Amino acid sequence: MLQLIDALLNYEFMRYSFISGLIAGLIAPLIGTFIVIRRLSLIADALSHVTLGGIAFGVYLSSITSFVINPLVSGIVFSVLGALGIERLRTVYKHYQELAIPIIMSLGIAVGILFLSLANGFNQDLFGYLFGSISAVSSADLTLISVIAVIVIFFIFLLYKEMFLVSFDEEYASVMNISKWIHFLFIIVVALVISASMRIVGILLVSALMTLPVASAMRITSSFKQLMIVSVILGEIAVISGLFLSFHLDISPGGTIVLVSILILLGTILLDRLGVRKNGKESQEV
């Protein structure tokens, strides 16, 4: 622990990684709560693959032009476009809305492979985006991640009641004349959270940070607000523990954070079986 504290005090990249990890541990489970309740857990996987396509596109453009494009920015643009595409396809396939997710996921994978091949395959930066890197976060990345965090927190603060109704009963929300733009704004926020979190846990594992803390919290909470709070706490525990272990063991932070999240999930399941405040239903607030 002392070595980690010393590294945080002496190395800027360590501070950037740690702060961005704390931000990701906050906003990913926060928005992931609504994703899980709406049964859209796979949407994070779909958008992460679309984000990979955007990052590969940014790397490709940087390789053929004279100026450098931040792959994080191109990844955000692609992720938002993918999110809008999912919402559009959900309206096209009204009776088979789940088709929207594999369609967009397939598109993201195809675009990613295409631009990766044009950019002459993987490089160290791309591996950092795929699996997370404790030294990859720059000051510009941290600024962008912080801006996304502010957007996410304001979105939830201002539209909490509307999101609560939409998450638990879309038909009732429609009767209450809650604007359909809520769906579009929500999906865009999800895309932003994925883009903000991928630097720490990696594109391939970012959905785990959004869903595993929520899955764990569901076993030991009894209301929706409790679920949100406990999910964030467990997400932060996973991120801090994962960064600590990855620093000392010199391993990928993304995989380590997810493995810690899995251990937390197993622990909450055990607590549930021992009778510690089981939450078998979605929420008592409904």
C-alpha cells in the first residue's frame, strides 16, 4: 500500500489512472443500475464493440493523416451513433426489439476489424484500449472522463423520477406522457459511460463494471435507492482493489478489477444464502 501511495504522489500517470478509476467506479454502476433493471445488460457489450470500431477508425485516420486524432474521441462518436442506431432499430422491430443489440454489435465488430486491418493490425495503444492500462490515461483523457461524469450525474439527478418509471414500467411511463427523448438521452449517456470507463477496464470488459456491482448489490438490498448506492460502493471497492493488485502484481487492471467484482458477487450470493437481507424482487419501491 505504501508503494502505491508513493507512486501516486510521485507519478502523474498514476494519479490520472487512479482518479479516472474512481470516476469509472462511480458512473458505471450508477448508470448500470438502470441498464440491469431495464433488462438491457447486453447493450453495454454492443456499444463497447462499436466503440472499438471508433477507436480503430481514429487510429487509422492518424496513420494516414498528418495530425493525431485522440482515439477516445472517435470512440465516443461511434458509441453515441451506435446508441442512436439501437434506439432506432428498437422502433423498427417493435415486437423483436432485442434484435437491435446483435445487429449493432455485429456492425461494430465488422467496422473494428476493417479499420484494424487498414491500420496494419494491433499496436500497444489498441491493446491498452482493449484490456485497460494503468499507464494509458493522459491529462486530456482525465478531463474528458470528468466532463462525462458531470453529464451523467446531472442526467440522473434531473431525470431520476422519469428514468425510474421508464425502467420499471415503460407502458405506464408512456401513459404518463414521459417523452420518448428520455430513451434517446439514456442510451447516449450509456455510450458516454462506456467510453469513459474503457481506459481503465478495457473495451472487452467495460460491461462487467456496469453490471457486476449491480448484480452483487441486488442480493443484499431491498429498494432501488439502496441498490444504486450499494452498487456504487461495490464498484469503487472493485476498482481500488483491482488497481492496487494490478500495480503490485504488474498485471492488467481491467481483468483484475473484473475478477475482484466476481469475488464480491460470490460473497454477496453467500451472504444471501446465509439470510442477509435477501432481495428476490426488483424493488420494494414499485
